[in-house]
Amino acid sequence: MEDNWQLVYSSPYIYQVEMVQAVLIDFEIKSVVINKQDSSYHFGEVELYVEQDNVLRARQIINREGL
């Protein structure tokens, strides 16, 4: 992944990350989901990244929405 993307949210549950991503899309913030879970046993984290220019705004939205 390029250097201008930064982690803003992670969870062991993909549905939670996808819900946060949907909220960010509503605010017109591009994001990328990286699934780092083991494919057989489903342990590990699913991570959500946004471009560096949108990190502060994305974190404010996540905190304000209680996600």
C-alpha cells in the first residue's frame, strides 16, 4: 500500500469495519479495507485505511458517530 494511506479503524469483525466504511463513504471519504485475518480460522484484524489528508476528519466522524 502506498505511504499516503493511514490506519483509522480496526476490528476482528469485518461487518464492523464495513459499517464504518459505509459511514465514511456518506461523508465522501475514500477508504480501503485490508483483511489480515487467517483464512481458515478467522482470527486477526480487519483494518480500514484512508488517505492521509482525510485521517483527522475520518477519526472525528468515527468518534462522533460512536463507531
